[in-house]
Amino acid sequence: MRIAVLADIHGNLRALEAVEADLRRKSPDLVVNLGDHLSGPLEAAAVADLLMDREWVHIRGNHDRQLLDRPFEVMGASDRAAHAQLDARHLRWLGSLPPTAEPLRGVLLCHGTPSNDSQYLLEEVRHPDGAVQLASARWIGGLLGDCGASLVFCGHSHIPRAVSLPGSVTVVNPGSVGLPGYDDTVPVPHVMEAGSPHARYALVDWGNGGCRVELIGLEYDWDGAAATAAAAGRPDWACALATGFALR
């Protein structure tokens, strides 16, 4: 079974189209999409139209939830930018998405952790300096709890990783299709950076007692995406899209 894993598209149509072109070459049996589909100053409506037309397994991310669960005036800037492009049909689709899914026996999809779409699964943010480090196996196992899965796919941090845990559990974060760097203030101010502007996803060959993970980075017109963000008044996004690093 070949599974393509996407996450954190964030309305970046150019990056998503590059991933789709690569998927046609790789011919996966299943495509899963781990949420945060639209939020940002790019092409939210066009990405929503494309995703709604695909027979993929989609779940909801924290920004997808935030596009639905609060008034427009209290949304963050990226959610407001996306929401302004969306119509009722797009919002109904977002509202239909589950927070987690099990598309195959032994395979669990979540955005952050199985119980919290806003918490990192594979990273810890250190207090008080905001340094980001790979979480310990014990920490990850505690967040997974008794999920019953041997293969877990997560997103949210935008950092591509594959981690093997005791008990033959593999956790894969494919990285972000559409936003390779950002800053955040929760739980303390910190940055997440992939360090290059590539569109990222993962291919996982799973079965016959084995698991092969390929973390993929694709070239696309990231300068064009950065220009769109800059024109929308988002220099932070423009920097991240063009470089893979958060604006400092």
C-alpha cells in the first residue's frame, strides 16, 4: 500500500499543483490530507475548489476549525484573509471534515495530536526561550496514548519528520505543502522553519511487516507565491515562502 500524505497547504495553489503533478507520477493507492487547507493570504477559494473535487481523505486542522468557530472580527490575520475569499459551499465542506480519521486498520490521521489539533506531536517548545526540539519517545507516546495505530500521520508543525517509537509505531509528519516557515506565540513565542522553500509531502509504502518513508521536497514557483503574499501586505509570509525561514 502506497500512501501519499499531505498537510498544511494553507491556500498555496502553486505548491499544491506541484504536489499533484508529482502524485500523478508516483501513483499512490491512497492520498490523505491532514488539515490547515486554506488559511493564509494566497488562493484559499481555488484550493478549496480543487480539494473538494478530489477523492482524498481529508481531516480538519486547527485553522480550518478557526474559520468556523469564531466571528470574523476576532480571527487572526491569516484566517481573515482566507475567510474573505470563501463562500458558503466552502465553509460547509470545512464543517463536514472530521478532526481525526482511520482510513485503514492501524493507520491514524490527526492534525496536531489525536486529542488536540493545536498541539505539536513530534516537537517540544522549550520554556521560556522558545527553542524547538524533537520530542522524546516517551513524550510522543504519552500524547498518542492507547490509539491502537502502528502508523500515525500528523501535521501542524510544518516540519518533515519520521519517528520510530518502541512497540513498532511509526509517526510521520510530511511537512507543509504550502508554508515552510512561521512564527507563533503559543505556548511561548517561537518559530518553525523548514529551511528551504520547497513544497513538501510524504510517500509511505506500508505493508508486509515493513514501512518505507520518503520525505519529498518539490520545486515550484515560490517567488510567485511570495509576491502574492507581499501584495496582500504579508511580508512574514513572503519571507517564509521565498526562503523557508521565518521573518525576523
